[in-house]
Amino acid sequence: MNIQLALDRLTIKEAILNANKVKKYVDWIEVGTSLIKEFGIKSVKEIRKAFPEKIILADVKTFDNAKYEFTMCFEAGADVATVMGTAPKVSIDICMEVARESGRKVMIDLLNTSDEKIKELSVYEDAIFCMHISKDLQEVIGEKQEVSKIKVPEPLTKIKDLKIAIAGGITSEFLENLKDIHPYVVIVGSAITKSNNPELEAKKIKELANRR
Amino acid sequence: MNIQLALDRLTIKEAILNANKVKKYVDWIEVGTSLIKEFGIKSVKEIRKAFPEKIILADVKTFDNAKYEFTMCFEAGADVATVMGTAPKVSIDICMEVARESGRKVMIDLLNTSDEKIKELSVYEDAIFCMHISKDLQEVIGEKQEVSKIKVPEPLTKIKDLKIAIAGGITSEFLENLKDIHPYVVIVGSAITKSNNPELEAKKIKELANRR
């Protein structure tokens, strides 16, 4: 299980400082959508440069103009980039193609996708599927990923070597209770970055992940 | 009818040069998603500064983190910002609220929204609804807005003073044939920016819009 550190609502400098504190406990580093929209693609370039040994994910949330956006992210050094599951099929096809050509990966964000759409998405066997409770759902509605409620959508279970990511209010407590599902990536943001002791929290999360 | 000039896949400098050539024929200037993701929010700030007399739209395509993104766009000087219609309701609610508080506007991008979702969206009476054929659908599948096929989704027709925007391969020919629908905004990109004579094309489009 990989731990992905999500960096959001920070300057690029703060993001690098935050990630530096906990880098030995995380495997992937996410350049959050807010960094990309606030500072542009240089956020990906600078974080790539600061952490040459990590997997870098650009949370670019592509919905259109897929070739341009994915090429831009991969040229900036991202190993993985995200596309919205609710985007038109043609755009997701392009993301998959650009990733395949560059030897990189696509993460499909399942936020607000219907069951019918998830069925369509199940053809993308090489993608990582992110079961995502968004910031706004967490902060306004109070939702978060709860172990007891997590269920891999049925159409995806047919994929051999299915790669699942889980995001949305993930804490060490969540990982402690996670048993039946074996995510490929667990995405942790504020539980680490807003902790009083980020290093300790990241260490705890990494230890729990290693037990799996 | 307002003409919105969409600026995409350009540097900020090129975008300003392009818009300067045709500014007397366009009413709104769109800072395209590609500019925001490539150069960050300074793309909105610089285009705002270059065109103080125009309505500036930030095509930020919000899907989450709505308060942060919309506040950022409005503080950078945008008059209108976009949210995806397929985003969770809570995020669209926040966009509407931030816009109302700042005296700005929300454009809801209907790309790939289901009929059921459009019904939900029909509560946002103050929004501008964008009927959108995306770049990827145009460039890969060959779709474009065709006058004969355009139909305002039924749930939206109940809105008093409905404001519709139309985007996706719009040309002067399209405007020449448009009769029954009265869009509030028509979004034109490459028909102007990639024309051999952008000024002439923009003038023609503006004249056709003025007839309506």
C-alpha cells in the first residue's frame, strides 16, 4: 500500500517544506489541484525537482483538452495525472493513450460518478480508480471515508489487478480499521499536513500501511 | 447577445495580443482552462489588467474546493467563473454563494451532465448555463454545435430570464442560422483566434450578433 501525501492550499515553497518533513514516510507526493490552478504547471516542475525519488501525481482533474493537459503534466515530470470520471469518454481515452505512450499512469477520480458511468469506466483496466470524498463534502457536509461504508463498485471488481485509491479525510484511525479492502494508494492530506506533529502522524500511518 | 472570446493554448502574452486585435468586437474575454492550469491565476490577473473594460470569465472548471477556487478567481478580477455541472451539489452551492457575496456570476458548464443532473441544476436560477461541446469531442469525434440540433434542456426552460451560453465550434455561419434560441453569451475561440483574418471574422460575428 502506497501513501500519497496530498499538498493543497499552500504555496509551492510551503508544499515542499511540508513534504520534506515527512518524506521518509510517504511514497507518492500529490501536487494538489489548488497548487496547479494557483501557480500553474511550475508547481509540478518544482515539486518533481525537490523530490526526484518519489512518485509525483499531478491532480490536474482533466475534463477536456486531455492531450494538452496530460502532456503538460508528464513533461513537467509527473508520473501520474488525474482525470474526472464524469468527463466525456473521448477525453478519458486520450488520457489513457498519452499515459501509455509516455509510460505513465492515469488516476480516474470517481467523485460524483453514477453507477452507469462506473460501468463504462471499467474498461480502463490500467487506470487507478480513486474512491474520493471531496474537500467540500468533508468540510460542508461532514462526510469522510468510513471503513464500514467503503465498497469497491461492483463493475470494477471484474478487473484483474484492480488498483484502487482511497481519498477523503483519511487518518491513521481509518487505516487501523481497514481490513477487507487492499488499496493500492491511500491519499492523506490534512491528517498529516495539519497535524501538530506531522512527522509522528506520517510515521504512524506508514507503519499501519506496512502491516498490510 | 454577448460574444465571449475564448483564449486557450496560448501564452498569456499571446492571449493578450490575440484579444487586442479583436477587442472592439467582443464583449467578454475568457481566460481558458489551459491558461489557468499552465500559468496559474496570474493569467486571470494579467488579462484583467489588460482589458479593464471587458467582462472577464475565468474558465476554472471547479469540481471541488469551490470557495478557494472561486474566491481566488474573483480576487484576481474575474467577473464570472465556471463550475462543472457534474460536480457535487455542495460545490455548486458554494460557487453560487461566493458569487452572490461578491456580486459576480457563475457559469455552469453542462458538458456531459445527465438529464437528471440538469433537473437538479435548474434550481440555480441566477447562473448562466453553458451548452458545451468540448474541445476533445470536436477534435477527435468531429462534433460541433449545430443550429438544427440545439435544444435548451427542458428543466431549464422553466427559469425566468434564463441565461444560456453556447460553446463548441461556433462560427459566423452558426450565428447566421441561429433563429429560435436567444443565447445570452456565444463563446467563440478558434473561429476567431485561428482565422487568417481574426479582425474580419470577429467583426462579422459581432454584426450577426447585433442583428439579434
